[in-house]
Amino acid sequence: MAPEQDSTAAHLIALRSLLEVATRAVALQPAAEQIIGACAQPGDVPAHVARRGGRVASDYCRLHGWAMDLIGDADRASLEFRVTQLLHYHAEMIDTCLKLAFPKFRSPRLEQRRLALRGLGEPARTLQDAQAALALWISDLEQTDGVMPPP
């Protein structure tokens, strides 16, 4: 294989792997939304929300780490880099919600912020769009470069 083909094939493998990471992240969104919703309910938040939220936040952190490994030194304006930013946002949002729901010290201001939580918002839709864009990009590369999709 020529060096250029090697590079294209390696890039395609990295993109496929990033697509898998994005797909897993999108699949976690309903659980993340449930955690955020539970954190925003008036009254005491049940302890199981913290345990489940911690697992979801950890999953997003792990996916973010994998994505960072996959993109290497991708341009900060690239789709690949944007996916990593969105994964980081998801992890941080869950973490913030848990900190508001289970603060070290309660205050009226923190309680007001907690009750105002409304979900992942636009970044969730943006991650879904990025997942779709990655799939299209991979499909286009496979068709234009004559690379067969994996079995």
C-alpha cells in the first residue's frame, strides 16, 4: 500500500472508531437526561441518583478520553475536535448537576440553580448531528477512496 493510502486508511479507521464513541455517547443521552431531571426535582435527591449519575459521568469521561486519543492533533475547528468538546460538555454537565444536587454546603442560590436545571440542551442535539455528519463523512470516504466498509 502506498504511504498516502496508508494514511487515508488509518484516518478512516480513526473516524470509524470516533463514530463508535459518538454513537455510545448519544445512546447515553437518555440516561443523562434522567439524571439531570432527577437532580432538578424539589426536595432531597435520592442517593441512587448520585450513584447512577456518577457512572454516567464516568462513561462520558471515558468516551472523551478515547475520543482525544483517536483525534490526535486534529485541528481545533474540525468535526473530530468538536465531538471531543461535546463529550466533555456532557461529562461536565452531569458532574455539575450532581454537585448541585449533593452540595457540601446548601445555600438558597445553589438550590435555585439546581431547580433551574433543564437537561443537556442544544449540545445534545449538536452531538447527534455530529454523529450523523461523521457517518456521512465515512461513507463518502469509503465511496471516493474505494475502501470497502468493514464486514
